Amino acid sequence: MKQHRYEISVSWTGNLGEGTKQYKGYSRNHEIVIAGKPVLPGSSDPSFRGDAARYNPEELLVASLSTCHMLWYLHLCSENAVVVQEYSDAAYGVMDERPDGSGRFVGVMLRPAVTIAAESDLEKAMALHAEAHRKCFIANSVNFPVRHEPSVTAR
């Protein structure tokens, strides 16, 4: 089995002078750094005192699932003579928060909208979404359902 390693660095940038002395006295801001790439500004969800202008872990999880599916789908289409011209996804995730503040994702819905070339096989293009889902590294790594409701049109 081949193994891949992904290294990142996370630095909390939210010390407003007193560290975490008080719950409301620090910012949730942080930076996600990956060598050779732009810094990704992060925070918590605004519901948890975060900065809405920054990416939060929950959004990044949904984005990871969406982009993993897309990249597998494009790969499979290229191998199966399905010419994709446009691809977009309006994905969403649902997280339940427990009374103690903990929580977990209970599901993610991917809604890819794909436009393929007129000469491509529409039925094959639809079927490849199931294969992309089966192969997605991220979807295979989570313990909640990831569903997809694709639409494919030929132009």
C-alpha cells in the first residue's frame, strides 16, 4: 500500500494580551500554513465567537469533500470519454451541537451541476458520480453519510 503524508502548520494568532484567561478575552483567529502556498486565515464559526471573514474548520471539511469528489469525477470523465465543460457544486453540511458544546457532523450533501459536451454519454456522466464518491479519499475517511445529488446537462 502506498502512503502519503500531508504536513501543515497551524499557529494561533488570537492572543489579545491575556491569552485564554477569559473565554471572551481571546480571538479564535489562526493561520494555516502549508509550505510554498499562501497562508489560509482561519477562525471558528461565528456561532462560536469566530471571525466570519475567515475560514472555519467546518467549512473546510465540506469544501474538502466537495473538491475531492470533483477531482475524482473529472479524472473519471477524462478516462471515459465524457468531456466536462463546466462543473460547480453547491454543497452543504449539517452539524449537530450537543448541550455541552461538543458536536459532530451528521451529513454532507454534494450537489454538483455539470455541463458536458453534446457528444458525451449523459448516462455515463451521471453514473460516474457514484464511482467518484466510492473513490473519494475524504468521503472514505469520515464517519457520517456523504450524499450526492448531481445534475448533468449536455450542451
